Amino acid sequence: MKKILFIGVVLLMVLVCLPVAVSAAPIDTVVVNGSIGGSLDVDVLPNTGVNWGTMAIGTRTDLTNVTLNVTTTYPSWHVNAEDFGPYTGYMVDSVAGNLTYPFELSNNGGDWISMTTPFTPFQSLGPTGGAGSRIFPVGLRQVIAISDEEALNYQITITFTGYAG
């Protein structure tokens, strides 16, 4: 009987101490995460914009004052140009309204594109060789009609947006 009692006490002690010994074991974890991605920076210069001053009837063209600078690690990318204003594609004065003819952009001396719709893509490179830094001339053109009202501040804002791929 003593032997059975002794074995019972020993088993009871093992059962009581076993979970403590197992839960007291040193356990730790480490979480590892990361990403594979690239960068795409689109910068239009000059940052202050372009001031044409007094515009006259006829065609105002600027081929030298604006550049699109793209710096990227992506092998393939494109940049779109778009006017998100209330009179999409037109230079507007808050009092006089919009000019008769739409504003136009040219990419690197190419065809003139009306900004009444997005210029998509304005510039692109890929599927290989697109990584690095590149500078592209941006041409600006506005036709001023004889019927356009005199006003102090006709303006348009063109947004250049870069995309990978």
C-alpha cells in the first residue's frame, strides 16, 4: 500500500510540475517583412509656373521654359498630363471665363494635343531601359481669338502623374 501511495504522490507531483516546466520554457518569435518595389518621381520645372505676361491675339507658343523630369527605378513607366479644372482644357479667368480655343501641350517637339482630354501617355519608357533620370521638354501653346475678352489672369493648371508599368 505504501508503494502505491508513493507512486501516486510521485505521479501527482509530475502532473502538477509538468505544465509549469513546459510553459516556463523560453519561447520567442521574430516577424520578418519587406517589399519589393520601386520609386517614381515626377517633377515639372519651373516650380513657380510660367508667366506669359500680356497675351496678344494670335498664337502664343513656348517650347523652352518647361521640362518634365522623371527619376525612377522602374524599367517601364508612363506619365499622363491632365487638366482637372472646371473648364477642362481651357485657360480661364475668374471674371471673363474661358478662352475660345483649348490649351495645347506638345511632348518633346511632337504633335500638339488639346488638353480637353487627358494626354495619355504624355511620356513613357519600357518595357526595359526606363530606369534612371530623364528630362523631356514640354511645349505649351494657346491660340488667342479676336473675340476673347481682355482679363488680368487667364490660367490653367496641368497635372502630370506618373505610373509604374
